[in-house]
Amino acid sequence: MPRTFAMPVRASTVLFCLLFVALMVSPARAAVVEPAGARVDSGDTAWMLTSSAFVLMMTGPGLALFYSGLVRRKNVLGTMMQSFVLMALVSVIWAIIGYSLAFDQWKPFIGGLHFAGLRHVTGIPVEYAPTIPHTTWMIYQCMFAVITPGLICGAYAERLKFSAMLVFSTLWLLVVYCPMAHMVWGKGGLFNIGVGDVHGALPALDFAGGTVVHISSGVSALVCAIVLGKRRGYGRTPMPPHSVVLSVIGAALLWVGWFGFNAGSALNSGVLTSSAFINTHFAAAAATLAWMFVEWGWAGKPTVLGGISGAVAGLVAITPASGFVSPMSALIIGAVAGIVCFFTATNMKHFFGYDDSLDAFGVHGIGGTLGAILTGIFAVSYINSNGSGLIDGHPRQLLNQLLATLLTWILAGVATFILLKITSLLCGGLRLSESDEYDGLDITQHGESGYNFEESFPATVDEPAYSHD
């Protein structure tokens, strides 16, 4: 077995053995309880299962198409494979250990092992979502875990080995994502606004994943871009997207899927669901126009790539605020995100010289940070009684948002740097060789080509291809 393949396999075997041992020795206890008198609501369950499918659709085909259209032709399949394989890899890890680490109650920074192997995850509702089966809540959260490491792929596009991507994504899910999900949404988590009668020490408003998904992945993306270095030829050789058409289709799927992401986070099919749905749409629309008009004035033309990037920036920024703010505030948040993310994805990236290939940091890191902070300003109790911000007379909430954002930056940045070093040791390096990078991910990592422009001819040049007898 080649060394570059054997080392990740051995590392994965050791990791899963340790997880299995932890599962077997973990005590059975019940910290997350079943609400008294809870009953499964068929309408809520149907909506949450639909939302789960929507969020999965955001990874494949949404993110897969969006990212693969932005890379060069020789990397289209490799980029798609990154999103597709994470749908499988993360789901397996989530079932074995990830869900328990995120949503069992144990410490403020991490969950326990009560739900490891999906033990005690049944059709009976729990406190997190009292009108849907526990299993439905679990699979809905799984889809968030699937897409988050996929977002990071945009920073190391076209230059990370496939084996290194698998190992790093596994480690990152366990060390960064699961602790962040627990801190924000898990019972007893540091930033949790309350599950049952338990509240976090630093409650921060994050309706659908501004810190958990976007800041954590965006900051990690920046670290990946810096540690891996630039693509060979970056800044000297043009590297335009090979198919903006694919990216437009992907962006449209992301926009639709985001309704499951944000409106689904209401965890029922009621009034708050409608509010989050509306805010999501308005923010995306405002950001699209803001990015387009700023680019038009700044660069002379309103590009299609700019329009779809603006839409994603707006969707990112409204994510933490979608269930806490009014529709007019959502328009403001979207417009601000479109303008700011335009400059961070263009001018700032060029000024500092890092190669964030597909602007994962410029859109998700910065957009998520903006969204988290603006939530602390625009949250109002008449939309959601669990959240009031600065304009609602609660300046303390803005401070909590700033502290939660800062801590997320620190955790994601430091942990990602360490995990990249560990991954490099396990995989014999992170980057493709110079020749492999020149040939592209498709051929060197997967032995395939995304486009075959040579049509086979059924006959030689000297004989007719078809008989007319």
C-alpha cells in the first residue's frame, strides 16, 4: 500500500478504535430529558424532515456545483468529490460520536458520550425540539455538520491532497465543530441561551449557525490558505472560473436550501418559521444588489460571479439573526454584508496576499462575523422572546455577541493550525506535488476527467464508418 494512502488509513483506524472504546466504557445517564407531556406533531415533523433534505441539498449539489464551477477545468471532479465524500464521512462520524459530543450535556465546552452510537436517540422528543422525534432533531443537525467542513474546501481548492482532506475534515469535525455546536446549541453550553432551565454562562444569539458554521469554517479557511500557501502560479497565471454557469446553478440551490437552514432552525412550522424564512430571502436579495452595484461602480461591470457571491454573503450574514430580527433589519444586514464582503473578497485579499481560492474566508468568515455582531444590535423581543439586542434596550447582548465571536475566532484559528500540522505528519504532507498540481486533482487524485472532449470514432480514416448497403 502506498505510504500516502497507508498513513491516513492507519490514522483513521486508530481514531475509530479509540471512539469505539470510549463508546463502550461511557456511562449511561440522562442529562437531556424528555419534556413532560411532549407529543410528536406531524406537521412539525414533516417540515423538519423537509428542512433536513434542504440542508443536505446545500452540500450536494449546491456547494459542489458552486465551488466546482469556480475552479479550473482540471479540478472540477476533485472539487465536487470533496463535497460529496463529506456527505458520507461526516454522517458516519456524526452517528458514532459527533452527535453526542455536540448535544449531550457534560461540560460548557463539549458534550458527553450518553448519545454515542445513537444510544437513547429514539422517536420520543427531547428538550431541544419538543414536538418532533429525537431522531428527526438528530438528523437535522447532522446536515449542518456535513456542510460546515465542506465550506473550508473553498480555501484550499486545487492544491490539497485528497487523503489530507479526509483526515483534516475528520479531526476538524471532532475538535472544532462539535465543541462549537455544543457551546452554542447544546444544553449547558457556554454560549447557549437556554435549554430547559439550564443557561450558558455567556449567552449569545445564534439562530442557525453564524458562529457554529460560518465563523468557525471561515476562520479555519483563512488559516488553511495561509499554511498551505498560494497555488503555483497564483498572481502570475490567470485562474478564471471554468464555468460560472455551474456556479450560478449551485448558488440558486444554496439560496433555496437556506430556507431549510434558517427557517428550519425554528424547529416547528409556526410563526417564527415564517419570520426566519422571510428574513433569509430579503437579506439575500439585498446583498445581491449591494454587491452588484458596488462592483459596478468600482470595477465598471456588474459580474454574474459578483451577483451570486453577494447572495451567499447575505445568506451567511442573516443566518445568526434570521429568527431574531425584523424584515427591515434583515434588508440592512444583507446590504451591509454585500458591501463589506465585496471588499474583503477582493481588495483585502489582494492587499494581504493570501490565496483564499474561492473566498471562503472573505464571505463566510467576514459575513458570519458581521451577522453575529449585527444580531446583537437588531434583535427584538417581539420577533423572538429569547433575544433582545441594542435597539431593544439590551446593550449587554451586543457585548456577549462580541465575546462569543472573539472566542470562536481563537478556537477555530488555533485548533485549525494544530490540526493541519498533525494532518501533515499523518499524510506525508498536505499539498499536491508540483506536477500533480499542474495536472489537476481529477487525474492525479481520482484517475478521471470531468470533461472528455475526444469522441471515439468507430472506424479508421481509410474505411467508411457506416455501411449504406
